[in-house]
Amino acid sequence: MSDKEKKGAGAGAQVAPAMGPPVLINKEDIPAVLPILPLRNSVFFPGGVLPLAVGRQKTIALIKDAVRDEQVIGVVTQRRAEEEDPGAADLYTVGTVARVVKLLKMGEDNYSLVVQGLARFKVLELVQESPYLKARIEAVEDRSVVDDVEVEALAINLKKLAREVIELMPELPAAATELVESITHPGHLADLIAANVDVPIEEKQQVLETVELKARMKLVLELLNRKREILKLSNKIDSAVKGEMSKTQREYYLRQQLKAIKEELGELGEEEEELDELQERLKKAGLPPEVEKVAQKELNRLKSIPTASSEYTVARTYLDWIADLPWTKRTDDNLDIENARQILDTDHYGLDKIKKRILEYLAVRKLKNDMRGPILCFVGPPGVGKTSLGQSIARATGRKFVRLSLGGVRDEAEIRGHRRTYVGALPGRIIQSMKKAATVNPVMMLDEIDKLGADFRGDPSAALLEVLDPEQNHAFSDHYLDLSYDLSKVMFIGTANLLDPIPGPLKDRMEILELPGYTFEEKVHIAQNHLIPKQLREHGLSADAIAISEKALIKIIMAYTREAGVRNLERRIADVCRAIAVEVASGKIGASAKRSIEEADVLEILGPEKFYNETAERTEIAGVATGLAWTAAGGDILFIEATKMPGKGALTLTGQLGDVMKESAQAALSYLRSKSDSLGIPVNFLEKTDLHIHFPAGAIPKDGPSAGVTILTALVSLLTGIRVRSDVAMTGEVTLRGLVLPVGGIKEKVLAAHRAGIKRIIIPARNEKDLLDVPEQARKELEFVFAAHMDEVLQAALEENPVGRKPPAAPEPEGEKKPGATPTPPAKKPDEIRV
């Protein structure tokens, strides 16, 4: 059959006569050979009436012959509905003898007919395939005992179940129940129900092939019972779904009504407007797919939460953060190398190594567009311009600048944020800074990274490990957002005064760039080109109103500041500007007059000098040596004073010293005692003498292994009476054999000596390579002595070389000698030195 040869408009329903048993045909009236009409998607039962639409040529030829000869036909169901030209193997073996009741021509090749089922038959063999199928058949009679009680009971159950099924199917007409009740023949009842129940074709065919009445009725009863259970479950599910949909639709309808009423009254709720605005912001944020999915889910949940609920505020704040964060917005890098060089040179004097690193990054970024942002760490004393250098880098690259201060941060949640389950939860400072920057590629300065703390709430430096790792920060996870956020395009710049407090793993993730202290020349240049113009602007003075001479500037640098950076220098310049501002405001100076600041004016404005060159004064007597020390604020000079007094050979150390420096003093004294003969010092110099070594500035803790050379030089100067040169400073550790060992912080110490007016510096020979980091101006103005042994130190530091001098004769023991008395033995040397 063609596609048109399907069940009719009645959905394949086979309608029985209104009353009585089906119209039967006598067995002898059934021909031995019948034309076969293949039927698909349905099974035709005796007693039923089936409308069909046909359009295939074979079927049309069969119908025309049957109508013309007034003969019956055989209707057999196809095994496979998609078969267009079925053969013997494609048809079931049991079918229904049918009579064509009505035939209508619907078109040129389309016919509509109604057939009535008469009896069952069995196909023995096909005898013709063209122009249509013909088969030799055998009539099949129903084997039934109508008066059997069991058959009657089965019929009652069938009617009962049929009524229940009809009630569960409201789409069926009300007359369906009356039709079932009107049928009295059990076989007809079973066939009618089987024809109209919605079960697979195979099961319907099984009913058609079951000739024995009881078995057929039981089979139909089983199918009907299963259909009833399916309908019950389906109706239950349908009711639940409809109930839920009705509730949702009702709420939506009421909400829309309320919105319309508020619009008419001009009182449209702010909540609805805010949610609509929030949805638009989320659409414009350019969210990644996984983030957009989470945001949309949260927004749908937010719409169902009452605005008075605390959960509403939590969800709303969360969506606000997602909408406000930059996900794709970025600034275009300014990759002009010469422009960046000019900006860096304009903003900062010196710092060649850092400028070179930034220009290298821009060059590589220009050649490779997907380069990840560098992670730098500027280490240097306060006031050298670490933070302002980050701002200059942002300006040179055309990026936004955000500063994140980590000083005193002790909670890990400050970095990663708090989970949303906590009241008042917020994202961490990293995500907050990204929101402030509003781009995915800012310059983010992590200020004071060495001041991070740790307590019971966690270790913030451990949370920074993911932030500052280029292999991980493309998927940074904040506890509040609980989403992956890309930090790989951010240029991170950390600043620190000290490297030691930074944990090793965190230090390993950053590229360390050290900023040295400034020399006199650099400070003068910075003051003239940056500090003075800045302070004039801040104090409302024009550039023509004041002129600070270079000598006055040098006086301020030398006499009123002693630092590695320029922070205090800027404060002193501000003091001068305020003094001039008072004169201008009071009318002592005309608006067009120019005030020149000379050295004498500096003394008048700033008062007495705070610092002066005390090296020459301190070393005027023997026993005083000038050492070099390293501090967090840069290098500094350190005086070591030694004196002797009558006693029993004790050694006293004062000046708030650490254990390492005390051990250096003991080692220096031991070396001095072992070499006293070659240095022209009496062998028994400790018999009746106590030594006292003092480090001035007792309030400042001092420790470290770099003072051994200075201590030994001070002791030699004391015991030989030879003064230390006033323009010499030294650093280094000494062993018991007199070897001079290398120390750290050479660059800072050399700059401190240069600031203090030292001309000659003695450093360990193995530290010569560290002078490469010292500014060229300081190297030119200083004389360096590289010492490998203590003899070289003494020769360069003292005004006269003590090595090789003969010791003076030992003095006579004190006290009168009585006649015959035994001479008093000399005092015994102490076994240990008291510290």
C-alpha cells in the first residue's frame, strides 16, 4: 500500500454494527482463492468496519475487480509497514475476509472505500502477484462454547475493564460505553476491544490468530488490563504536571497583572527594573560560556526569590560582581619602544636595569601577541621610587594601574575571598582590584609583599602562589565567585624592602629586580627635575617664584637627610616651599619677585644640621674604626670604638649586639693574641688590662658577620696607638687565620660610604665582582682596596703599617720588694673571655 493506504480519519477505529452479533458469511460462500489487500499499521477483525484510502495501482485494480464482480476480498496485515510491494514472506498468514461496502473516487488515482469484516481465513499460498496479489486460502471457524459460564465471566470482566479504560480516555465519545454494553456475542466483544485498544500490531495479530474463544478473551483481558494501568499512570503524571504548570502560569499571570497595574499608576517596582537592567549588563559583559551558564541559572533563581528574603540580597550581589568584572574588555598595549623609553626616562632618573627589562617585554610583546604578563618584584630601600615606577610602567604601556597593599595582611581570605555562605562575604582583593581596573590586562602592583603575615586564619603568601604562577593563574579560583578567572594577561609587579621575609616558593615565582640607593648626583638630579616642581605645584607656587641653588640642595641632602631614597629629601624641600609660601602670602615677597634659596637660607629655614661628617672627628684618636653596615633602609656607616683599662683581661661588648657579632669580636681578639708578636703588641697585653668594645647607637640592634675586620682594626689601632685613617671604611669577616671572607650588601654599603664622604673602602677580594652593580659615579669617586688577608687591611686602614714592628719591653712588676722575699709571680692569663 502507498502512504495513503492507511487508517482513515477515525484513527483506524473499526466500528461494529449497532446491535447484535457481527454479520457472518457461510464457510461454503468463501472462495478458495481470494484477492489479497495488504494492510499496514493496523489489524482488521471480523465484525469490524474499516475506512481505507488507497492510491497504489495494484490495490486500485483489485478494488475495481472486486466491486465489478461483487466478490469478497482478503485483508492481511503486513509484517513490515515500510514495505511498498509486499510478497508472501512480508504478510502474516491469518487475515480477515471482507466485503467492500462503499467506494468513492477522490481523484484520478485516489479512492476511498469502506470494508466490512466477515470471517477469519488462513493463507495457504500465493497464486498471483500481478496485477495484484491472489492467494489460495482456508476458512477458519471460531471454536467457541457460548453457554459456558467461564466465557460469560470473561465477558463481564471485559466489559468492566472496557468501561474503566473508556473513562480514563476522555477523548473517546460517550457512545463508546453504550456500544460495548450492547454487544452480546463474546467473540465479537473480544474482537472489537482488541481492534480498538492501543497495543502493538504484533499483539493484535496474535488475538486475530487465536481461534479458541476462551484463550482469545483471556488474551484481550490481559491487553486491556495493561492498557488500564498505563492510562492510570499517564493520567497521574499528567495531573501532576498540569498542577505544577497551572501554579506557575497563575503566578506568572498575577505577576504580569501586578506589573501592568503598577505601570498604569506610574509605580513600577524598582526590583523589576533592576533585574531587567542586570540581565542587560550580563548580556553585555561578554561572559565565557561556563560563566554565562552559571549567571543565567542564578538569575532565574533570583527572579523566584522574594525581595524581602536575605537570600535575594546574596544572589543579587553575586550577580552584580559577575556583571561588573572585566571578562573580555582590554586596553591595547602601546608597543612603541621609543615612546616607552621616553616616558620612563622622564619619570625616573637612573634605574637602567629595570627600564631595560620593561623595554624587552614590550619588544617581545610586539613580536608575539599572546605573551603572558611578566611577574616582577622590585626590591630596594624605602623612598627609591618602587611604587611610582609601577605607575610609569602602566603609563608607558598604555595600561590601567591598580595598587594592592599587602602590608599587614594576615588572612588567606583577603586574597581568595570568603565563601558566599558567610554573612557579608566578598571576593578577595585580587578580584576587587580587577573590578577597579575594569580591564583584563592592567598593571597590578602588589605593594609591600614582604610584609605579609600568617596566623590561624591561613597564610596569604600561600594563596599568592597561584596568582603569581603563569602556568596556573589563567584559571584563578576565588572562593566567592567559585568560577575560573583569567589573570594571565595581568602584569604583576611586587615591591619589597627585604627579600628574606618572602617565602622561597613565592620568591621563585617572581623575577627579582633590585633598586639601589641613589648617589649625590642622582639625588640632585631627581630633586631639580621632579621633587622641586612637584612641591611648587602642591604649595601653589609658580616655577618663577623660587630658585633653590645647587649648593643649597647639596646642603639639604648632606646635612638634613641620610637615606638611600629621596622621601625625606622631598619633605625637606616641602619645608622650604612652605616657608616661602608664608612670605608670599604675608606680602613680604611680591607676586612677581623671585626668591633665591642659598646655603644660609637653608640653615635659617630648616634649623640646625641634623647630620654632619663625623668620620674625621671620631677617628682622631686610636682605637676607633669605621665599618659599613646593611639595613632595610639601605646601607649605613658604623663606628666601632675600643678602649683599655687596668684589669684582669676581661672583654666587654656593648651596643645591643647579636650572637653573630659577639662571636666576631671573640674571633678578632683570639687572632690578635695569636699575632701580637708580629704586630708590635706585648705578648702579655691582657695580663693587667681589660678591653671594652662599644658600638654606638645602642638603641639599634646590630648583628651579622661583616664587622670582624672592623673590630680587629679598632683593637690593633688601640693597642699599637696608630690611628685609623679618617677617610677609610671597611667591611668583611675575619677568620682565626686572618683570612678576609666575603659578605653581602656591597652595593648598599658602598653607597652609604659615598654619602658619608668616605674616600677609601676596604672590601674582601672575593666581593670585587659585586661592584658591577654600584653606580658608575660612586665607583669613580671612591678608591677600593680588595683585601684577602688581614695584613692587607691593616696596611690600607692605619696611618702606619704595624706589621713587623717590635713589641716594647715588658714593664717591671709593681710593688716594693722586701729583702729575702720571693718575687711575686706574674698574674695568670684568664682561661676564657667574659662576654
